Amino acid sequence: MLLGSTLRVSLREVLGTSHLKQPRRGAIEFEAFGTTLFYQELFRQCCCRYAEPDRVVVERIHQNDEALAALDVSLVLNPSFAQAYFAQGFNLLWYGREIEAETLLDRATMLSPRDSHISSFHHVRSWTHFSLGEYDVAAEFARRATRQPNVTYQAFASLAASLGLLGERAQAEAAVVELRQRKPNYSIETARQAFFFCNDPGFIERFVEGLRVAGISDI
């Protein structure tokens, strides 16, 4: 399901999702839950199957202020909603607020340690520590992501990039082997395209630098 249809999902469809409680306070609650669904879909598009992101995603990804407000509402309405903590953590990471992002992502993991999206929780925490230059911690969270049965190829790319910048070339190359089993044509250009939502060029340059150490080619 593409993001455009996700954001137009009916109230009945939202309420049919087992982990959502029924909102009873008007349109603002629906917007809050819709924003949470937006970030779930954004992460799915950037890490799973799309070669090019949905147009609606590209148009909305830099509307951080609106997203922050809507997700805050979601957390007030349901402080046990792990997916909202994940979504807000994802947003704050690319807003340049990594420490706050890590706190929220940790909360999401604590609330739902067996969540079907736990691989995503770990993976975004890996990006958070990568952004902070904490490559050893980034590698650890990337490893946790790779241990989940529904892991995407991107987690192995994050592991390889982190290990590459740590100078752990043999381990980084081993991660690339796993990566190429899932994405045979993965390249530096693939990595750049996958971070279409990232507004921090320095993050991307460090990421591809680590990938090059791990043996990933430009094309």
C-alpha cells in the first residue's frame, strides 16, 4: 500500500488495527494517528521494496514541525503506543535531535520488545548513534536488527558502514556478503537513493565512506 492511500485510510480502517485505541476526541486525534502511520510507511519505503519513494512521501518528509506536533498529540492520547514513540524518534533523528530520538526509540523498544517492527526500532537506533559518531553502538544496534526474521537489507548496509568506519574491515566485508545476498546490485548510489529523506549531507557522506571501506562500489 502506497503512502497516498495510507494517509487517506478511513477511520474504520484505523480502528481496525489491533494496537490502536479508538480515538473519541475529534479530527486532531485522527491526524495524530495518521502521522504515525506516515512514518511507519516512510520507513517501509526507504528500507524495503521501493526503488523510488512515493511522491507524497517526498512532499511531506521535511514538514517536521507539523509531524512533531501531531505525534506529540498521539503520545498524549496513548502513552503506551510504541509505534508513535518510534515515529517521533525517527522524525527527531532527522530533525538533528539525536539524543531525544534515542530516548524515544528506547521507550518504544521497552514498551513493545516483541513488536513485529522491532527490527526497525533497532535499525533507526543504529542510525541515531551513527549520526552521533558512535559507530560501535551503531554497529551493535544494526546487529540486533539483522537478527530479526523480517530484517531488510538496509540493516546489513548500516552494519557494514558502521564497521567500516570502525576499521573492522573483515567484519564489514562479512556484513556486505549478507547484504548482497539480499540486494545483489547494492552500490554507493543505492545507498544515496535510500536516504532520500535525509537532510544531513554529512551523515550520507560518512555512511558511504564506511561502505567503501567495506568493499561497496560506486555503481
